[in-house]
Amino acid sequence: MNIIRLLPEQLANQIAAGEVIERPASVVKELVENSIDAQATRITVEIQAGGRSLIRVIDDGIGMSRDDALLCLERHATSKIKSADDLNRILTMGFRGEALPSIASVSRFILVTRERNEESIDATKIIVDGGKLINVTSAGAAPGTMVEVRNLFFNLPARRKFMRSPETERAHIQHYLGLVAVAYPEIGLTYIQENKCYWHLPPVTKGKETRPDLDAVYERIKKTQGINEHILPVDYQAKVQAQGTPPWLVSIKGWIGSPGVSRATREDMHIFVNRRPVENRGISYAIIEGYHTALMKGRFPVGWLFIEIDPRAVDVNIHPSKREVKFHAEFEVRNIVTQAIRNAISKQTSVLIVTKDHQESQQEKPTTTPCINHMESCLPTQQLLPVQTADSLNFHQTQDQVQPVQSEKTIQAPSEYQQKPLSSPEQKNENDSRINEKSIFQVDLNFLAVLGNLYVLFESDHGLVLMDQHAAHERVLFEKMLSCLDQNAVPSQRLLLPETIELSPKDAFFLSEYLEVFNKLGIGISKFGDRTYIIDSVPFFFKKQSARSFLLDVIDTIKASGPQINKLRLGENEIAKAVCKNAVKAHDPLKKEEILVLLDELKKCKMPFTCPHGRPTLVEISFRELGRKFGRIV
Ligand SMILES: Nc1ncnc2c1ncn2[C@@H]1O[C@H](COP(=O)(O)OP(=O)(O)O)[C@@H](O)[C@H]1O
Ligand SMILES: [Mg+2]
């Protein structure tokens, strides 16, 4: 008995909708992607009840003829690819020809479209109800396309039940539109939510840009993403050559949080590949790797990073809603991303200025909203330090197949890019007026006092500067250590009495693996018996009483770092930890002279603004901020 049959088209569409249309935000995404592909210069999105009752997307794109308008509702109907070969070089957002029929099969759907380049003023209006064609008529309309989606999932009660509250669905839509706003600054975007205009964003640049423009992207970030912290520009290019492929140029552009700006989750790091927002673990790791010691362990960076690469070098056809992509030369692209981040960070010029603890504000973040949390107002000031180049930084990384295309000099961001404090539009003037202020290290810092044997207070000509003496000391020692390591000799001090240490079999094996690294770090340790080691010298800064407990602590930290870290990186990481443990204790009283020497040494550091674990070393509270706190300035 034959039991296999072809599914009716409507049912097939509903099944496809199950994959592509997860929630109202997916409808917004598909429709807006179509508008972008149709070369729209303006897009208006309107929603009601979080998109559950209405989603309307209007564009001024190329529009469709009547025949095309009818055809676009058929499954697998697309104007974007013709052959299998085209699949290997996709430049459009869409290509699957699935979105419109899927959406129309699970909603009350109206399409009105008029060709932009035709003389006829006639538009086509098509009404579809739950996948059933109801009516095709002529209508009057402006050139472009309007799609209206009402009562999403009205004919699939099970799916309708799965939709969340209007607030949650709204948050997802806002999140997606925020990404579009940043990725396509040249497109004017209006977003109307529950009858209120939420964003009215005029086009930032004219014409169709092929690559993201840093200034325009910054403008859009400022307008749409409530972030009140410093961000740094990323602008880097390199060629990648994977086995059996032609060399491809990769460009990495965007804006990332300064060292010290971080989040508890990876949600606020946005990656775009050829302007498509994507999720990619490998690239996320590469970004974290790029921050090196400028990011606290367990914290995640913030940013908007655009990877531009030949479309033949990426596969976008690996996920039904195109959320993921695969690079043909993944390892090499990751390396370039890491390098791009390092390059950007090495040019950081100002100190982190906060008025509220980052972690606190992070915890307040509701889990349902993917939007960036607005931080309490802080006063970002622009303080310029001499710019450092990436090669002055001590990153140990092999760059076998990655060749930077431009020299550091040529790709260095112009001075207005050095670092930008972001703020809501109302704060604009206040921030702009501070942009020319001097570097925190270029002005005199007058020592005032030490608070709690930890925070050193200085006065500068624009406010109060606080230094965490422990964090500062860690940074200074860490960089000294790295530079000694570079010359292959970390000075060590001999112990008067060598100590023998007996370890557990597990620890003994572990230590035997890292003996070489330990010796390089100035820890004179050698094997004495099966599980016994002898330690006869310690690093130059060592201050503890017992070399034995020092060594055990170091072993513990190494073990805690996990086996996935490679030896070189582990070595560096541990230097940071070991330095930290042996740096001046947080509450060790320091004399004024010692503090001034410490400040002086910090100034000379390559990355003076964070400790090796990514915590800030300096924080400034400006007179303006104080004035605000005391109600003198409103
Ligand atoms: N806003 C629009 N303006 C002009 N043409 C559109 C628009 N939306 C859809 N189309 C046309 O309809 C086709 C089908 O759209 P869709 O189902 O989203 O599939 P895809 O985008 O994958 O091609 C597109 O290829 C395009 O030719
Ligand atoms: Mg599409």
C-alpha cells in the first residue's frame, strides 16, 4: 500500500514558517531584509501589541510588477539567485525564497507594491488569509512596497500560545531594528511602536554605501543603543590565504568598548558579516582574545564589529533564518579579528570614567530584553594620551598566514576617532564641549590622601582622580615581567634556604608539564624525586614569606584556568595571576613617595588603564559630576 503523498502547498508553507518564523521579530527581520535587498533608502516599521496584532513594513525600494508580486508568494520564488553557483557568492540578505509565502500562510497578509522605475502609477494589492489568496486588485500607492501582517499565527493556536508578552516581543523587535539601524546608517529608518514614534532616524550618509562608514555607524549607535560608556574605533584590514583558496581581503571595522567596559553576558557584542548580524562563537572568542588582559575573566565585551569579506569566503546557507555563517578560512579570519581588536585597544587614549559600578548596572538588566541597559548618567571626558602602536604591545601570537595590508600608521584612526564617549542625545552638548580636554597623565596630579589604604586620591585641574594602588601595582609589575620575559630573563632572587615541596601525584605531573614556563618566570624549580621538587629562587618582586605556598597558589590558579588554554597563553595568564598575588597587598600602607613612584611607573605602562585582569586602575570624577551630585549643576 502506498502511503507517501505530497503535502498540500499551504501545509508545506506552514511547516517552513515553523522554521523561519519563530516570533514577530522574525517577520520584521524577513520583511526589513527584503526592503534592504530592494535597495530601499527609507524603511518604516510599525507594530501593534508587540507585533502580535500588526506588523507593517513600508519601503521605497524597487517594488514589483503584478506578475512578480503574485510569484513572490510561491514557495522557492526568488529574484536573488538563479543557479547553485550563485549560492556560493550571496550578496543579498535573502536568497531562500521562503519568507513571504511562509508569513502569508500564518497570518492575514496584505502586499501592496509598485515598481519604482515604471511609468505606470498602478500598484498591485494582494490579500492572503492564512495562505489562501483572497483578492488581487489594482490600487494607488507610492513606488515601493508595503507588507502588512496582522494576527500572526491566528490559524496555528499552538504557535500563538508560544508568543510571549507584548513587552518581550517588542524588545526582540527593537533589538533587531537596532542592529539594522547600526548596520545600515545610509537607510532612513522610522519605527512606530504602539502608535508612538520610537525612532525616526534620517539617513546618515547619502547613497548606497558598500562598506560601513565608521562615523555613520557611531552616529547610529549613539542614537539607538543606550550605552553611556567609552567606545573605541576598530579599523583594520588584512589578507587571508587559506589552503586552496585565492587570497581574500578582510576588513574589520566598528566600535568596541574600551578596556574596563564589560558585560556579564555576550549579548552586547554584535558581529556582522557583510552587514548581516550573525552569531559566531569562534569570532566571539577571537574578540575576547583580542582584549587580552584588558577584560576581566568571566566578563564579555561590548561592541559592533563589521567583518567584510568576499562573499565566496563565507557560507550563509547553514541556518534557516541565516543567523549563523561559516567562514571557509575560519582560523585565519579569527586571527585577523583578534589582531584588529588588539590594534584598537593599543590606541586607547583615555581613562575609564564612571559614576556607577558596571557590574551593578549589569545585574539590573532584565533577562527578557536583549537591549543594552542604560547606565546611570556618567560624565565621559576625552583625555588624550600619546598614541601607542600595536607593535609596542607585548602580545605573544603567531600570525603565520595573516599579513596586515596596511601599515599601522596608515590604518590608524584619525584623531576624532581616538575614543568616543557615547551618550543619549540630550547629553550631546555636554560631551562635545569636553572633547579637547587633556590626558589624565598630561595634567598635574596633586596627591591628596589615601582612602582605606587602597584608593589614592589626586586632584587634577578638572576634578578628582582615584587610583586603585593594588590594581596599579599589578599593572606595573605585569608589564615589567612581560618585558623581562621578552628578553628571556626574568630576574630572580635566590632563597637563603631552598625549600623542598612534596606534591600530590596529580599536581606533580601538572608541574612537570610547566617546569619550563616556571623557570622562564624566574621561579627556580627542579625535580628532586618522583613527587618532590626543590625551589631555590623566586621572581624579583616576590614578597611572601613562603616560597612553598606561593608555588602551590600558582599551581592552583593554573589548574583553575582549564586545559583548553594553550601553554603560551597559560604562561602569560599565570604571570598576571602570580604578579597579582605578590603585588603590594590591597591594604598595605604606602608612603607618599612610594605612591608617586607608582603613579610615574603606571604612566609609562603600555596599557595603564586596567590591571592585568581588566579592572580599572584609574577613575575620574569631574568637577561637573561633583557639581551635579551637589545640585549646583542640573
Ligand atoms: N520589499 C520588497 N520589494 C521588492 N521586492 C520584494 C520585496 N519583498 C520581496 N520581494 C521579492 O519577492 C521575492 C521573495 O521574497 P522572499 O520570500 O523574502 O524570498 P527571498 O528574499 O529569499 O528572495 C524576493 O526575491 C524579491 O524579488
Ligand atoms: Mg527575503
